[in-house]
Amino acid sequence: MTDTESIARCSKEPERAQQTRKIRLGASGSTIEVLAGPAETSGIVSIYRWHMSPSSRGPAPHFHTTFSETFIVEEGEVDYFDGQAWRTLLPGDTAHAAAGDVHALRKEGAEPATLLMALSPGVPREEYFAQLATVNERDLNRLHEAHDNHFVDDYGR
């Protein structure tokens, strides 16, 4: 079940405290925190933190036509596919997929992992993430298409 909750982020100025939206990605225990959306950055970037549970797998090879993605691993290990080969990302490692570049993520280890995702230009992905856990198989392709996710069959998985 998808569940969302607001988390108050502290600021040096209490009146400027922001709300972080935490999106639960189904029963796996994985969550995505919305750190900054396009409305907060004048459309320049959207920033999310993905807490990948031990059972989380990550998306298959895909691309986006309207935005790029940068991934920064904070904790754990995540495998990244750059359209040619897989490589393991460790804490502090960064990977970037420009708009149109095929990429994928996977987590094969039994430990959780956390990564930051920066999308540029900023695009609102909150509803996409929230709907992923509850969408039925019949509507999944329509959801991906509506949110600029184009999966590539038999491509490096």
C-alpha cells in the first residue's frame, strides 16, 4: 500500500521550515523523500532521497526525453547501468544520465541503500512515485508514458 506522510524539516529560521513528503513504495519498505520540487527551485531541479529496502530491486533499463537524472549514493551499494555496462556505486559515487540516455539501477545485496536523485530540469515526480505501488498491470504502461519513462526491452538487464 502506498502511504505518504509529511516530515517537518528544520531550518535556522522556524518560519521557513519546509515539509518533506515521504512516499512509501508499496510493501517492500522502500521510501522516497521529496527534498525539493520544481516549485521550490524555480523549475531548475527536483531532488529526492530514495531509501531502498533490502528487497528493493530498482528500475529496468529506461530513458527520459525531457529531463536528466543524477544519482549520488549516500549509503550501501547500488549497481548502475549506463546503457553499455553495469558498475557498482559505493557511498559518495555519482552517476549521470542525460536526457535520452538509457540507464538503470539495481540493488542485489541484502543490505539497504540510500541515494539522492537530482532531476534537471525539475519535474514533479511525487504522483508517479506514489502511484507506482498501487497501479494495476493494465495501467502501468500508461503511467510510465505519462511520466516520461520509456523502458527498453532486453537491454542489459
